[in-house]
Amino acid sequence: MSLTTPALLFPAISLLLLAYTNRFLTLAQLIRKLADEERSQHQEVNARQILLLRKRISLTKRMQLAGVLSFLLCTLSMFALFLSLDLLGLVLFGISLISLSISLIYSLWEIQISTNALNVQLQDIEELLASGAWSSQERRGHHDHAE
């Protein structure tokens, strides 16, 4: 294996970490907004959203850790290959790929929970519409918490 093989992962891992960071920042923003709403008026749907957001934060942390570990192992693999330690470089690269795969699995899991969070929000809207409690003005101003 040449030094360029692990180097091919650098752009992909960097973009993945950027996407994970953006996802984390979005979650943080949603949590702050939900906390503000909860302080002003208690809503049952907020309690369900909080549970889903807590799980999403945990998964996002895990996928970031696995992604960073993959990046570090890829770097160490390149360094080992640079030092002509081919077997070590190959093993580190293999572990880097496994770590990247784990990160992607966590990402898929987080996407599933995100979809469930959207369904919670949709269910709440449907219940409000069915009860007639939601005026047309509130419909225009309603924002989704579960992105």
C-alpha cells in the first residue's frame, strides 16, 4: 500500500466531520429554542422532543468521536507508511476504515431518530388540527423543532 491510499480519505473524512459539526450545531440551536418555549409554556410534545434530542446529541457525539478517531488513525497510517512500516500502516488504515464505518452507522441511527422526531412534530400538528385548537395564524408561525 502506498502513502497516497490513506491520503485519499482525508477530504472525505474532513467533509464528514464538517457535516457532523453542522448537525451538532443545529441540534444545539433546536434545544435552546425548545428550552425557551418550555419556559414560556409547558407542552407535552416538548417532553417527547427532549428525549429524542438527548438521544440525537449522544449519537452525534459518538459519530464525531468515531470520525475523529478515523482521521487520527488515517494520519498515523500515513506516518507509519512514511517510515516504511508497511504492516503497521496497513493495520492502522484498516482500523481507520472500521472507525469510519462505525461513524457512518451512528449517522444512520441518528437520521432514523431525526425522522422519528419529525413524526412526533407532525403528530402534534395533526392533533391540534383535529381538535381545532390551532388557528390559521398559529399555522403560519409554527416552526419545526425536529429538523
